[in-house]
Amino acid sequence: MASPTASEPKAPRQRVPAAERRDALIDAAVHEFAQGGLHGTPVDKIARRVGVAQPYVFSLFGSKRELFLAAVERCFARVSERFTVAAGEFDPALALPDTDVMSAMGQAYVELLESNRDYLMLQLQSYAACEDEVIRDRVRASYARLVAHVQGLSGADQERTDDFFRYGMWLNVAAAMGVPDISAGCEWVRAELDQGELDQAPTQ
């Protein structure tokens, strides 16, 4: 039986297109920035996650800020896409009573928060990074486009749209803390207050 010899040529290493690498880096950045934020995430950590050198990352994005913004804009885009799908699949004839396309989009958002925590945490990290004027302008623009998209899909008036986004922010805070509810009288809030009173009670 013949065995391979050292002189046999090796298969050439396949080159990954820059566009594919860029997409992979944005996905990696979504995860890493969601965990560490803009200032707490080394670019090298994102590069290593994809298997490239840090200088290559900067050849595609120019700066850490631009990589962060690419990740944030992907986050907003995924939310927008999820709303588009939910609105497209909504059928009034099959829907439960007192539900409409806004309800369907709201449920889709809840499912997104439950299935991919990175999108939730990166959204919060993007607001925290708004001390940077460039980031603030881009986050504002992304948020405004999302508001317009929801209005376009639903036909809702300003008041209904405002309620939708207020509830979305409420969901963000609840999901970030890992609780189903953040109302003043909810079970876990009462439990925390009761425990606090016990901790502060004077010992005999």
C-alpha cells in the first residue's frame, strides 16, 4: 500500500474573502462588546475570536469606534428585521382577540430578548457609550430609523408608537436584570424590600 511522501504538494490554503471576514468580525464584535462594552473590550479579543490579527481588523474598520458602531448598527438591524417578519406574518383572521400587528411585533421582540441576550446587552452598551458624540449621533439615527420603521409597518399614531417603545425599554430593563416584571408591586420587588427590612432590623 502506497504511503504519502514528504515531496507531495500540500493543498493550497483557501483565502477567505474580506467581506466574509468583515461579517464574521461584526458578529464577534456583537458578542464581545455586549459583554464588555466599548471601553472594556480589547479589539485583539474580537480578532482572536475570528482567527485574524488585530492589524487586519483595523484595515477593515479603521478604528475600534467604527467596529463598535458596526456591531451596534447590526443590533438595530436585527431588531428591525424581526419586526418586519412579525408584521408580515401577522394575519388578523387568525390572531387572538384584541391583538394587532403592534402586539405581534412586541411578542417578536420578547422572543428576541429571550433567544439572544447579546442584542439586549449591546443595545444597553450603545446607550452607555453615548458620551462619545460620534456614537451618540449614530445611535440616535439608528433609533430614529427603528421608530419610523415601526410606524411604517403598523400605521400606528405617535401616542401608540410612544407606548410601544416605552414598553420596549421596560422589557430591556427587566431582561437585563433577569426578571419577568419590574412593576412596583411585583413579587421579587416585594421580596427584596422585605429582605432589606430584615437586614436593617436591630438585633436583640
